[in-house]
Amino acid sequence: MKTIQFGPKTYKVAENWSELTPDQYQQLILCPRLKVDGSYDTLENEAAACRVWLGMNATLWASLQLANWQWGQLRQQFNWLFTTLPQGKPPIDTFFHAGVNYHLPAADFADTTAIELSYANMAYVAFANPKEPEPEALDRLIAILCRPRRVDWRKFQKSRDWNGDVREPFSEPRMVEQATRLASLDMSLKLVILDYFERSNNVFLTDYGELFGGKQEPRYGDGRGWVMLLKNVAKEGHFGDFDKVCSTPAHLLFASLLDDLLDKEEAQATSNNQPIQ
């Protein structure tokens, strides 16, 4: 954080995304990014971002008369909002809606199981389908990721199974029920969670991309391939039956699968280079 002088007042302003307040983050994540040519979408959007960054109310902002040099100085100091993307988790761990307190997943899917990540990707594919988008799938995605705290969380913390996740275990029927409640959640908060998932998921898919066929067309266009992959893992028995596979931490499961794949490719490459006897 730093302090800047603006007119007769001083303002304490953020220098990066992690220093923004939850309210500022929620408003600014909706602002358009820079265009390809480096210009802002509109001057109005740029000014709106500046006001939120300063923490100034709309009435006071509307009354300001800025000289060109003043506006130029301001632009230099908040330009990072449009040239950098948020990193890590949003500045909110929980949100309260319709009488329920929901907890977000840890950064980088650290406390996410294989089954919930699979269902999250299925919901995301349905929501982002370019031909037949399903708007309601966004509520399912949020219900999968953001869940109430489990009733026995204190006891769970002291058990051998403690994995750092206070959320209640993923359940498809409960997810459907919560998605209905979350339909009325403020859209700006929905988009904050969506942005968080997209960034985390892009990193995950980059890390484990070879498991998903690279550029090949997926067998299941609706994302069911994620669950089919878990089914195949269960057949091998290394992680136990299907239920145990589903509850395995996503990174542990997919890192193991990737390692097996790389070993197989390495063995195949070595075999192909063997001289003919």
C-alpha cells in the first residue's frame, strides 16, 4: 500500500491485487482489460476503475475537475489494474448468502478432491459452451467449489484425515440443492469466483495437460471424460475403489497419473530406439 496526495486529501491505495479490499476486488474484477492494441475499452471504464481504486464515493468523484496533468499522474499509478491479472485467491475466504456461510476452496486446488474438480469442469464446460451455453451451470460450479463448513470440523481437524479443508464433503445431491439457493447470489461475486476458478484451472490444465490428450478432440464434449478418467483409475486399484479415488486430493491423483504417463512414454521412446536384433 502507498499514500498519495490528491487535491486537499490523501488516499491510501493498493499497489497490487492482493492489497485491494474485498469490495474493491469485487468491483474491479468486472472492469474490462486492455484491448490488444493497448488502449482502454472506454474512458468511462478507466475513470470508474480509478474511483474504486481510490475508495472515493461516486458523488465526490462526479464533482471533481481534473487537469490533464493530474489525470495523467493518476493513470500512471493505477495502470497496473489493466496490465496485470489477479494472482492466487481472491481477498475473501467466505461469503454469507441466504442464511448460509460458504467457504471458498484453497488456492491452486490445494484442498480440492479429484471428484469435485471433475464435476467443476463439467459444470464449467456446460456454462461456457459456445453453441448452447447453460447459464444455470454457473450456480452449480459455485455450489461445487464453495460449500458450508462441515458440522464436525473441529473433530475433523484433530483426526488423521485432516486435509486443511473445513468445507463439508462434496455431494452431488447437496450441490444441486445449494445451486438453487445460490442462483440469487450477487452476479459480481459470482464472477469473482468464476474468475478464480478459471485462473486456477488454467494452471492445473497446463501442469497436467498431457493427461487430457493435448490438442486432440475430447471423447466426451460435455466434460464427462473427467469422471471416466477416475473410473479407469479405480479399475487399476492403485488408489482404491471409486469412492476412494474420488476423495483423493486432485494434485496427488493427477500428479501420479502424469508420472505414469511420462514413464510409459519414456519406455516407449527407449524401445523405439533399440537396434534390431
